Amino acid sequence: MTNRPFKIGESRDQESLLPPRIEDYVGPDNPVRAIDSYVSALDLAKHGFRHAKRRGSGAGQPPYDPADLLKLYLYGYLNQIRSSRRLEREACRNLELIWLLKNLRPGYRTIANFRKENWAALKAANRSFALLLQEIGLIGGTLVAVDGALFHGNASKDSIFTRGKLAKQIAKLDEEIEAYGKSLDTNDAAEAKQPDDGKDGGDVGDKIKELMARRERAQSDLENLDKGDKGQVSKTDSDARLLSKGDQTIAGYNVQSVVDDKYKLIIASEVVNRSDTGHLHMMAKAAKEVLRVEALQILADVGYYNSEDIKACEDDGVTAYVPLHHGNGKKHGRFTRGDFTYNSATDTYQCPAGQALHPTKKLWKNTSGRMERRYLASLATCGICPLKASCLSAKEKSRRVSRWEHEEVLDRHRQRMASEQAGQLMRRRSAIVEHPFGTLKCRAGYQHFLVRGFDKVRGEWSLMALCYNLTRALNILGFDDFLARIAEWALAALHATSGEARGAWEAVSLALIRFWTMMQPWPEIAPRRALSPP
């Protein structure tokens, strides 16, 4: 036994420090091989990746294969490495990346440009992986939940201005301009009384010019807000907005995500810069398109309650479970619309005092654009009603109630939400939809976007969602089964193609099968090696 105080490493001067083959850098069950298999089986040209259709060589250096750059980004986002400069460094020293990229070392600008230019292709790849998950049985496709999560953008809250904020800024600038104007007058008077000693107390006039320029820019921004419908102006990221949820206010984006109940996998998502309201039907429709089903149940919190959305969901075969929005309760202690009972047989409302309110002949458009019918009580009845003080304001002489022209949709929704099944589903909602957000924010640490603008932000979110689904599928299926499903997927794509594209897919499929059978000779795969174009 050698007598030494510590363990010692190997000499740096030895001839073979690393394995002689790059293939030996990673083990046969290393998850990096799953990334390689998935991207190799992906039809990059079909998804719209730049340079994916490139054939032959032109003048100058050829570009990097988009498959290699996609592998680099998937590895990075799976291992909490998102910066293009960090990915450049890792490609030079990380043995797994050296194996994955076959010792290619792209520069950080090339890496960053890939994410910027292929945002639409990344969204398409994310959607196609959701389709694959459904085909292999990891998505139930009957019950989903939707929710939004706020992610910080690449902008500060001080760089985003609302109308009120701009008005305060203009008022403050006016005060500063007035103060500097008085200082200028004081300095002029003092200089007139004293001899010129060659000292310069500062050019106050230049300061006033600077303040005036800032005021003009703020006034121009305020006028642009009044003309448009954005409500906010962002100086750093033009698409980022000040968003609030609960006691949290951020400068960034709201990520809408639809999650399947079976294995908590993301099946549809979108990045917006508004609140959750108004996105229920949009996300339900996107989920239906991915799942290719006729009927779907979707769960959401009260922030998604919107009468038009609920009707649109019902029209499209989507059963929505959204808690009722009861407003602020009684206004100044008076009865609200919920205290009046509708009678469908007589088409009247009954007030708390038992009197009937009859409908008008015409429909009215309310402030939000909905067409409603008004139900009116008689002046004589309301004038002698003992509950008048609890029903009417001092200026009102009779009570009226408005009913949406499609109110029967909301009646069915209220009845559905009053059932015991609805209570059970709403208790499951947060456990379904919060799982991906919790994993991405708390475990992976992804609470902000590195890029700016809707297009690039949506591309980065697609990478986050794709890596979440990829990791989740690996954990559920296991490494061997995951590679088997990818090989089957590649074979299915092979049979769906023809000509030159079929030859390329055949090479990919056979390579996947050869690697898989080398690792573990499963008997059912052997006959599939014989599958070749007729």
C-alpha cells in the first residue's frame, strides 16, 4: 500500500489523457444521445430551419448545419446554459458537447443568430414534439388546464411608461425647467454686478435645452399613446409591458400554457403581453388543433372568465370549467343582478320583492360591445316598494336589469360549475398546470428572457417548453424506450417521404436502429431493419 497523504491525479504529460475516440467520451446511456437521436430524426427543412434545404457548396465557407446548432441549444437549455457566449465556451471544453457537435466550435454570434433567425422553426419543432408525445401515448387528450405565468423581459420597469407615468414625468420636467430658468435669471443678475474673474459657473442654458428636449420626447410618447391602443410604451423592448398578477408587477411577458392531465406535458403555448382575460378560447383552440380531437375539457382560474370566450369554447366543442366572476358584490349596499331570478317560460326577471321586470323590444349594445336586452320594472311598483332603498339609488326611479343575448350559455356554465364534478376538477387544476411552470422557474431557474421582441421571445420560450417536454418524456419512458420511439417515428417519416428526401430519411432511420440494436438487441426491432424503399 502506497503511503501518501492525498489522492493524486494523473500526469498531464502522459500521451493519452482522453479516450482515443470521441465516441468514447459519453456512455451508451448518456442523455446527450437522446438529443442527438431526436434532432437526427427531425425534418428540419419541413419545420423551416434556415439552411436546412441547402444542397451542394457555394462560394466561401459553408454555414453550420442547423441540426448541430439545434443540438447545441437543446443541450444548453437542458443544462441551464442559455447565453451564446457560454455555449461557445462549453463547445470547446465540455466533453458531452464535443461528442454531440463532433468537435465543431461555432462562435457566439453564429449561435445567437440561430436562435434569432429560427424562432418560427423552433415553434414548429415544439409543436411537432407535442404531436409525437400524443402518438406514443403520453398525452391523454381529454382533460387539459390553462394558466399564465409572468416572465421578466430584457427590460427594466423604469423603461416602460404608462399615460400616468408620462404625465408625472412631464410635470416634473416642467418644475425643473422653471427652477433652472430662475437660476439662469439669478446668475445673470449676479454676473452683472461682479467683475469678470474668468470662472464659469456652468452653462445653465444648455441644461434647460436638454430638459426641453426630454420634455418634447415625453410629450410625443404621450400623444402616441393617446392615438394608439397599446396603453404603454417601452423604450428598451418595444413588446414588453408592465404586467401584474397578485402582488407581483414585472416588466416582461405573460406565457400562456396548456398542460395535459396525464403526464403534465405542455401541448400548446403562446407568449402575450396582456393579462389572462380573453385568452381562454385561443388556447383551447390551439390545444384542439394539436390533439386533433372533437371534444375537450379545459380548466382555468377566475382570471380567464369571459362570456364571449365561454360561448366560443362551447361552439367549438370545448367544455370550459372557469370559476364565476362575481364582481365587487353589492354596490353601496344595493341589490345586484344576481339577486334577480330569471324565468325562461315568461322571459321575465323577478326582483327580491317578488315583482316582475319585463323585456324591451330592442337590443342594446353595452360599453364592451355586447348586445343585451333590458328588463324594466314599472315606475309605480318601484315607487311604493318597501325595499326601494336597497335597490335604487337616489337618482333612479325604477330598476332595470340587462341580459346578454347569449345568456343561456352562461346559465349552462353556472349550472356546470355548481356540480360536484366541477369542484373536483378545480382542485386538480393547479396540480396540472403549475407543474411545468414550477419546474422551469424553480428547478431550471428560467424566470426571465434573454432576448427582446415577440418573435425572439417566442422562439426562446419554444426552446424552454421543448426541453421541458423532452426531459419529462425521458423520465417517463426511460432512455431505451425513448430511443425506440424516436426510431419508430423516423421510420414512419421514411414511409411518408419519397425521392431524395426518402433516401436521406432512410440513412437517418437505419443509423438510429443500428445504434439502438448495438446497445440492446431487442427482438422486435430486428425485422424493421429490412424496411427499405420498394
